[in-house]
Amino acid sequence: MPSLGPLPSQSTDHVADPAEGRPDADGAKYDAVVLGAGISGLVSASVLIKQGCSRVLVIDEYPHVGGNHIDRRIGDYTFDIGSFIFQDDSPLLAHLPEILPRYVPIEPSWGRLNPQGMVTQYPISIRDDLVRAGPLEWLRIMLSVLYARLFQRRRSNAREFARYWIGARLLYRSGLENYMRRFYGVPPERIDIRFAEKRMLWIKEHAMVRNLVRRLLAPAAPSGPRNTQLARPAEGFSYLYDVAVKRLESSGVTFLLGQQLHELRRNGDAFRLQTGDGPIGMGRVVSTIPLDRILRLCGKAPDARLSTVTLISLFFSFSGDRGFRDSILYNFSHEGAWKRLTVYSDFYGRAEGREYFTAEVNADHVLNSVEVAEQDFRRHVAANRIFNGDLKLEGSHVVSNAYPVYTDRADEFAAETIADLRAFGVESIGRQGGFDYQPTARVTTLKAEEALQQP
């Protein structure tokens, strides 16, 4: 990918005083500007203040803080667009300590609907997926693993990686292959091996012989981390983050939300950002917004090889027998487009006597249609005898750029793009800006800290 270089329209007549760190132009002037007010943006602002920046601007086209931490209040129900679970020992709290008292302590459990129509342990159950399959099926699975270890040693994509460790038979029987396809919207053989090795090591751990024996013989141990699990307050994410925003503002951070961003130019050692409210000058730019968006701001066309998932969230209320106990349920079955659902009434209590939850669907699997997604969900849960009762769609939400898709060497192309942005002077980080799937606020915080410490 060619270097961004100087923008064709940028001026080189004036070089701002590096001590000022801002261009000689009308409009507000800051030491640093953070594009995006999600977790990466909030942590970045905190780090920049600690590094000595006295004036930091956090600007976002969204009208709220939190990025894709989005909730929707519909009547007496409050839904999220996904499943957001936090921990009381997260490094995020070192930057935003005020939010800890506002979290709601929860005791979630994670389950999975397998291809046999059984709700069982997530991500895999030795007893349900192996032992209860019967001696003949168990033999087939073990022979499949042996065949993979001897004759299918190539591991160039996610499917080959999983097949090598658990065999093609269990990969299919457990439903893992189906879930990978739902999550990314592409066949698992197109998912890069580097991502598989980075995010799917649990497959290798479960497939180790000593671990298999231990899980078969030892009593089931409590699953999940021992720290306290937390959810956002019932009032929503804005109530969670507003105390952190106030404290950051008192430290020199300004927030500008719901703002149109038009163009970013470099002028010597400083930058100028054109917004709907006028120009903004700065000495440092940290971008946490999607790569295609920052490229457009810099006057460059986005890289079509860097694709992301568009996520449809379906908001349901329910009265009846839901057919499972877990708060969070993954769809590993052979049918159904939905990939995960989260029952918020387990955390906050029922509303109007009804349970309520969100089902997440990769938009590519339902023709980018909320109506198709709802119909598919209803058919699938009815076929699997879950949510037997009054199931009502309360609303929906569509999010583009939900998370990156690691296909066809996308991570290499993303690294090239990020390097060129850095050469131009823009530090592009985070789940969106770093094209880096970050499953938790813990990981996002650590990655932001690491990126901003680099020279």
C-alpha cells in the first residue's frame, strides 16, 4: 500500500511552533485530539493526560460516549446491542475508577445450543459431545482426530487449525464450524490462521490428552473467572460513563459528541481537523475510529480488503418456558442465523412480568434484513423447543463496523495501513482503529496503554 504522504491540498507554507503543537488557524486548539469516544478513546484520553497533555479533545460522530456500548430503552425494557460483561479487577478501572460503584454485580452462566438440540456447556462439553454420543460415535471422533494429526497437519486457516486439534467429526458434531461461519459471515477456511492461533487456543487446550482425561475423571469445577462479574447499570451506559466524563473534563479533557468530521490535514508538525462546527487544531492525533473512516478523512480511499461485520440486534420480550437456564446462549446448531443471545432480565429482573433479551445476527446471513432475521430466529427457536410461549419483537438495532473480519491476509493489509497512518502522524489504535478483535474492555484497555507508550 502506498504511503499516505502529504495530502494534495495541504499547505506547506507555514510550520507551526512545535511547542504550541497546534496550527496557526482559527478555531479551537488542543495538545491532542482523540477520534472516537469508545473504551479505546476514553483510555487514550486518560493516558494522554497522564503523559502531560494539558488540553485533550475527544470527538465522536456518535452522540454518546462508549462507542458500540449501546443500549436501547423501549418501554420498561433496556436492551444492549450485544453481551457486555465486565470484571471488578479490569485495568479499565485504573483510568475510570468512578464507574465501579455503578456496575451491577451479576452471576452469568454461558451455554450453547448444540446440533443435537441440547443446551449444554460452552464452548464444548466432553460429556455431552463425546461420552453421551455413544461408543461408536466416540470411536469415529477419535479416529477422525488421529487421521487429522497424521494426514491433515496443514494449518493455514481456522478450519484446518480446529480440524487438526479436534478432528473433522467433532468439529461438525459440536457445531463449532457452524458458529465460526455465523460469527464472521464467511466459511472458516477463509479465516486467517494467525487469528485462529490468537483467539482459538482453547481448542488446543481442550484437545490435549491430559486435559481430556482430567475433564472426564475430575468433578466439574465452577466455570468462568473468580473475579466479580459486572454489567452496566439498569439506567444504561450513559449513566455508567457520565461520572468518568466529568472527572476527565476536570483534568483537561473536552468532549465533542455528535459532530460531523470532514477532513484531516497535516500542516508541518501539527494537524487541522475540519468539523461541522469549524476547524480544530492539534499537535497529536489518536484515532480509534474505523480504518476506512480515518482514511477518508485523510483523503485516501479505504482498502476494500479490510472488511467488517454488520450486526443486527433483535430485541425480544418473552413470557412462558424459555427452555434453558443460562444467561448467555450461543448457537452452535446447524441451522439458524443468530449467533448469541443475552437474557438481560436475569441481571435486572423482569419488566412487566416478562423476560427480555437480545439476539445477535450477522447481517450478511439474513440479506441485511431485520424482518428476515426475526423470521429465521422464530423458526429456529421453535424447532429447538426454546422460548415456548409469547415471544414479542420489541425493536432492533443495526451496527456497521461491529468487529473486523480476518480473511485473506487482512491483518497484513491492516498493519500496512496503520503503519502508513503512523508515518503520516496519525496513531490508529483499538478494536476499530487497530483492526484488532478485542473481546473485552480489559483487552481494549491494555492494548490502548501499550500502543500509546510506543515512541
